[in-house]
Amino acid sequence: MRSFLLRIRAASWACPVRRWEARSVTLEGGQLPRSTAEYGAPGVEFTGLHKETATVTQMHFLPGQGRLLSLLDDNTLHLWEIYQREGYSHLEETHSFVLPGRPGFDSANSPPSITRVTVILLSPSCDVACLGTEGGGIYFVELPGLTLLEDQTLYQDEVMQSVPEDYRCGKTLGPVESLQGHSLDPAKMLIGYSRGLMVLWDRSTREASHLFLGNQQLESVDWERSGRTIVSSHSDGGYAVWSVTGGSTKTLQPTSSTTPYGPFPCKAINKIVWLTCESGGHFIIFSGGMPRASYGDRHCVTILQGQNLVTLDFTSRVIDFFTVYNTEGDRCLSYPTEFDNPTTLVVLVEEELVAIDLQTPGWPTIPAPYLAPLHSSAITCSYHISNVPLKLWERIISAGEQQSPRLFSLTWPIKGGRNLAQEPTQRGLLLTGHEDGTVRFWDASGVSLKPLYKLGTANIFQTDCEHNDSLNQSCEEDWPPFRKVGCFDPYSDDPRLGIQKIALCKYTAKMVVAGTAGQVLVMELSDEKSEHLISVAVMDLLQDREGFTWKGHDRLAPKNGAIPFSPGFQPSALVQCMPPAAVTAVTLHAEWNLVAFGTSHGFGLYDYYRRNAVLARCTLHPNDSLAMEGPLSRVKSLKKSLRQSFRRIRKSRVSGKKRVNTSSPSSKVQEANAHLAEQAGPHEVEITPVQRRIEPRSADDSLSGVVRCLYFADTFLRDATHHGPTLWAGTNSGCVFAYALEVPSQDKFSERSVEAVLGKEIQLMHRAPVVSIAVLDGRGNPLPEPYEVSRDLARAPDMQGSHAVLIASEEQFKVFTLPKVSAKTKFKLTAHEGCRVRKVALVNFASAACEDYTENCLACLTNLGDIHVFTVPGLRPQVHYDCIRKEDISGIASCVFTKHGQGFYLISPSEFERFSLSTRNVTEPLCLLDASRVQDATCLGNNVTTTPKLNRANGTHPLQGSEANHSPACHDRSPDELQASFSPTPVDSPSNSIDTPLDTTGDITAEEVKEYLMPSEEAERNLRNMNEDEARSPGILIK
């Protein structure tokens, strides 16, 4: 079993996109500090990581060579190369370079910004990189070796000699703001200085061919295709057109000057391009230039062609933009011969990537097959579904296509490289819940996440969200003519709409969505639009308990009357929890038509077929005052919180100073063990690892009634001969409730109602929060999902042997036999590893050597970011990986496991990272990019030593100790040996308890089990036996 890392890139960008690859368009971008990502056609992705911790500020392609030049904010240049190894292309850093200090200056005392690179220009042959600096100097670096050509360095003093005396005025020209190569003469380049001067410099003669004496602070410069005109943008929000064809070598005034959004003061135009079209009517595209007072906070890109003008309004800062040209025959993509003929405008903003079709009237947006903004609204939860049926998959895609019909013919323009990965063998669906009340469906079958469908819930309630639609509608008289572009919208009008939990049955297309204000929506997929009423039920989870007053937010009021719904998931029932606290757990059983949900006050059970409540149970402790305030309340008492903290500290100190009763048998055993340990030398006796002492949690801790998990199971709860539907609930105080359910048969759903009877109540003595509950059949396998057995998609569970329930708390895992709750196996994770459980999932691992062999394991993510894998039901540790940085609290909280050994977590608010624990199920980019370049003998990419690929998350993925050589699915054994060595051990097998003994010395995990379904005589007999066991003194135990 090995760990695998794959980043599914979203859009949180930090650097501009400067060039595009010739003949096969690929896209580059720097998103996180140190990272470099390159994208082509869907599935083509290359990722690199700088050794330095600085942020990427600029990146430039070397057209046709498969090389990439990156600039970091520490002023270092790095050359990357795409090379082939084992039939696939890889991105590798080959050279790095930093500009030295200017000769004649003391590098220790000179300002560090004098050689800071501001702009980079690549020569047409890509053999030289021109570096403009803040000091006004221009340095030339040979490519690909990154060697400084000192004899060609152009300092500002040399340029000043060509400037008229009256223009100098004793002032410097400022930093180099722009470098542009001449479209017809490769020896010439256009230099733009911050002060406003533009110089057409001839590198061959080292003379200024033409001077453009501008007086306004310069921001950007661009050539017109013919080379006879240049356009410059300035800090006052205007742009000017300058003519190069003239008898004089100096131009004092531009031929025309325009402030598009004047006459009032405007912000700077940061970048401008001039593009010609064969059909007539050139394009002028620029970013910025908005009126400072009215729209200074807008992030805009303006497209101007003749009389047509559109102001693209983005919700995040514009970083850069470029255009893609039409490829016809062997025409070079970067340098068309006569006309530019742009087909697509690609805009890179801080939070997303947007492509605009320039060939279709109206200039519509092209939907992106990847790099869609995951965080269009803040992600609040996620849910993964494996092996999605084809019928459900097609229905979801159809609903998504009806939401955004394709009205244009142009496809996604970034299509460089070839995707060599095979088609996914199974369809994976990732659902993300968002703060604005939406649920987004993503295709997670391949390397990148592809948006499929968006479900909104805000239209069900009476909120103020309707005014957003008016913002998107602009009148013809509006100026500037704004058009909202992009999906990123971080603002939520009502935080109560936030989605907290999601559950979906992939066989019946039933879904449950629960939110922040206690709303639980039962939905069903429909292929037709409809308009209908929603059944509303209010469930009081406090059960009229006295002394509690809800101080949090109000519930969301549903709309009255029939509500129209588009094709897709449509709500049929709304259950409102009271008090309206955030839903903390939800589960769905479509075969029984039941949905269970829990909050910080209790849990409920709802029959959505008969539209009636079945059960409401309050889990509040009398001291649960914080549970009544809610996440949005502002009345929390700081004094009370500090008082409770000091009480816990004082209590732990007092408990640590208690004297040991030397007369008790257990203390004598501990003294004897300590004495033996002191006598034995370190080389004579192998000392077992010392377990940490775990303090039992107080019963009056705040929020102890929070329901952490809910679980449906068909198992033995009443006795060992009759099995039936059950509901299990685990709370924050270590309490587990087990209910026996009376569910009518399919043909009697409309006649009889579901009934729930409390069967057992288990209190874990260490009182750690219960994270997960799962029932294992007689073979030790997890129970199949609803409808899997009836549709011959899974093996029927073993109902002959005794069942067991696996309870995972934040501190330990424990297996209890059913129906008599007796502990058989456990693993104390906190005592052994010093960490706490955050996420747990039962995972099915398939062998890479034998296709027919699989095994079930327990995957666990801790608060330290480690992933542990244990056998089930033996709970034997298998492997241990470092996956997520322990400082990344949000990443740990967002982790979700798949059922086949993979997982997702948020590495940033906009980016999911994918990892794999299985050698069989690995999703990685396998792509090829053909590049013809001159081979460099000193290039690292041509002398790469083939080393094993280390797949690491956040830079660390080492195995722990001897676990590096261990794998649950060994390749060197036959299937029979594998089956013999890894077959699940029955829960009641003697060898199972021998492997992991239930030691009790110093343990505080004895549970209290309350039976509610057994006869009174049996209960009295069990109580009498328990008292006798407690009175019997224990024997000598040496741990």
C-alpha cells in the first residue's frame, strides 16, 4: 500500500500568464507559493515545486521548445523543461539564476531593488531573455543555460544619452514597465519606462531608433501588427496611439489620446493589447481604467471593437489576460503573418480562469472543462460517491446541460498535449456544499474536477437573495456597460443557507441536504421542470425540556404556495429542526424511506414516504448552555468560558496530585511491575511503549449533546435470533443510542407507519466524542448499502454468525459483539500515538496482483494529519502515513475518504488535493507533450537519473518505521496465500482477542450499557454477575 498525491487545481492564482505555446496551446499559472502548474487539453497537467519558499510572480513559455521560465519574488529565475521518461512527459527544473549587483555599487549597501526584475521579454528565437529592472537597466540572459551576457547589458545612463536635454530635467526614467519585441525586425525592441518615455532600441547598433516622449506615467505598451503603430496605456486611465512612420526620430505627441471612461479621474489601465482582424475592425482590449470615484473597486476588462464595447466585470482582481489565435495549416500560433484574428480571450483573475469567445456575437463565456472555481461560494462540506450508475450519471449531466445550454460552437481553446490516461473504469461523483445554499456536482473520475450540475436551495426560502438577479441585468443606458462574468461569488446574503451535510442514494436518486439553520431537505431527481408545494414538518428536538432558551439565529421561513423548479433535484419535503441549530449529522436509507438527522440538541427520524416524524430524542446535558447559543450568536460569555477553562485546569491538577492507595491490589501490581522494570537493564528486557494517561472527560462539558454520527443497519439488537432495522446515534459525550425500528414491508408502506423503540444506550467511560459507527456481519465485513444486495451488486451479509458494532471515538476504536454488548477488540490510538481521530471510513482495498482479492480496512485521519490503516475487525495497525500538515486545520476538517482507498481534502479554500492509499486505484495525470528543441548538454532534463517517484502531500509523505516495507496487498504471494493471511478474523474467534488483548490496567474505557429490550430477569442476572466480577480481585497483569 503506497501513498499517492495528485493536485486537482482550482483557481487561486498569483502570477501573470505571459505567453502561449506555439502550435499547441497550453496554459501556465502559479497558484500557491512555490508551485508551478501547466495545463493543456483536459487531462494534460504538469506540476512542479520550487525549492525556494518564495511566490511565483511571472511565468513565460519558450514557444516550440517545451521550456518554461519562472520568476519568483526573491528575484530568482528558474528554467523548467518538459522531458519524456517511460513514455510520459514530466516537468523538471533544470537551471536557476539570480541577477548580480550592478558593477561599481557595493552590493551590501546598494538598494536591493535596483536589479529587481519587473518585466521579461523573450527574443523571437528564444535564445535570449531580456530582463527589465526597477533600476531602469536591462540585462540579457542566454537561454537555456541562464548565463548572463554582461557585454550586452543596457543601463539607463546609456539610454539617457539619446534623450533631449529638456526632457531629462535631472530626473530618472524610472523602472522598466514594458518590453516589446518588434513584429518585423527581431533586432529591435520597444522599451517603456515608468516616467512615460518609450524608446525603440536597436540591439545591433546599440542606438535609439526612435523616441516617444510621453509625459504621463506609463503602465503598458503594445505593438500594432504591421509595426507602424504602438499603443500605450497610462496611470490616468487613458491610452494613446503613437505613429512610428515619420521622418523624425523623436515623437513629442501621440496621434490620438483617449480616456474611455472619463472625463472624471480614472484608475490606471494596467495592460492593453491591439489586435487586428482580417474581417476589419481591430480589437482594443485593456484591464482597469474604471472611474475612480464611482467604480474604483470594480475588477474589469474592456473589449472594444468599432462601436461595440463591453466591460467584463469580475468579482476578483484581474491578474493578466491573453488572446488565442486561430490555427490554420502551419501558421505559427504566436506570430500570425498578416492579421492577429483572435478567437478567444482568456482572462486570469485571482480566483478563477475565464475564456471569452471573440468570434460569436455578444462575446459569450466558454465553460471550462477544468479549473472551475470550486470556491465560487465558500465550501462548507463535501461528499463522495463511488461507482455511480450510468443512468443516474446521464440524468445529472442532462440536468446540468439544461442549466447552461451551449449557444456557441467554439470549444475550449487550451488543448495542447495528449492525454494518455485510460478512461476511468468507474464514475466518481464529488458533491460540495456551499455557504450560499448551493450544492455542486463534480466529475471526480479523472485527474481534474469537471462541473456537472449546480443545485440551489435559496429559492425555497424567503431571503434577500433575489436582488442578485437585478445586478446581472443591465440597461442600454447604463455606463459603463458592465456584464458580470465568472462564477466566483464569495458573498452570501444569508449565512443560514449554508449547507452542512449531504447524503445521496445513487440507486434511487434520493438526496438529503441539511443546512445551518436546522433545515433538512428531502429531494428527488426529476427530468422535467415542475411547480409544486413542499411538505413542511417541524420537529422539536428539545421535547419540551424546561430551562433552555435558544439565543441563536431564527429559522428560515419557507415560501408560501407552489414553487417552480427546473429539471434536476427537486425538494419534496422540508423538515425544520427546532431550535434551528446547524445540522451536524445526517443519513439516508432509501429502502426504508427514512432519513435521520442530528444537531447540537438531539436527533430525529423522519419518514418521507408518509410525511411524518417518527422519533425525536434530546441529547442535551443540563449544563449544555453553549448549545443554546448557536454558531451565529453574539451573546457568548467570555467570563463564563474562562471560568470553565480554569476549572478544568484546576481539576486536572488536583486529580494528578491524588495519593495512590497502597493497600489496593492494583497499586501493588503497579509497584511490582515498576520494581521489575527498574531491575532489568535496557538490553535485557524489551520494554513495551508506554501508554499515555488519558483523563476522562467531564460530563458537564459544553456541547456534549452534539450528535456526531448517525447510522442505519439491519442487525441483531433484541436477541441473537431475530435481526431487523436499527438506528445508531453517537454524541459528543461518548454516548451511543441504538434504536430498534419497526419498518413495514414495501407493499405496506402506505398502511403502517414506522416505529422506533430504544434498544440500548452505551456510555463510553472516557467520554470521547463518537466519530463513526459501523456494524459488521458474521464474516467481519461491513454491511452493504441499501439496494446493493437486491440488485445483485454486492454479496449478501452473513446473518448466521454473530454481528459486531465498530465504534470509533476520537481516542480509540472498539468492537463490541451484538446483541450482547461485550467488548472484544480495541485499539487505543490516543494512548499509543498521542493523537485524536478526526475522520474515519471503512475502505475496500483491491489487490493489484490478484483482481479477485479484496479486503476491508479502517482508514483514519488524525488531528496531526496522519493517516492510519487498520484491519477489520482485528484492528491491527497496517500502515501509517503523513498526509496533511498538522497546522492545516481546515484541510484536516475537510477530508473525505472514498470507498476504494482514495481521499480528498482542501489544500486551500479553492483547491482540492487528492491522495490514494491503494495500489490498485490510483488517479494520476499521464500525458505527452511533443517538443522540438535543441538539446542542451548541461540541461538536467537530458541527464535525469530515473529515481522512484515519491508521491507526497504538502512535501511530506514518508512511511513510518518498518511500515515502508509492509503492504496489505502483497505482490509476492499467491491469491490463496493472500486469502489465508488476510482473511477477516471472526469477531468471536479466540485468536482475535489474543492478537489485541483487552488490557485494563490503567484503562478508563469500561463502558456502561443500558439494556431496554431484554427481560427483567435477564437484566437482574447480568447485574448480579457484574457485581461479582467487580468484587473479584484481579490477577497480576504485566503490560
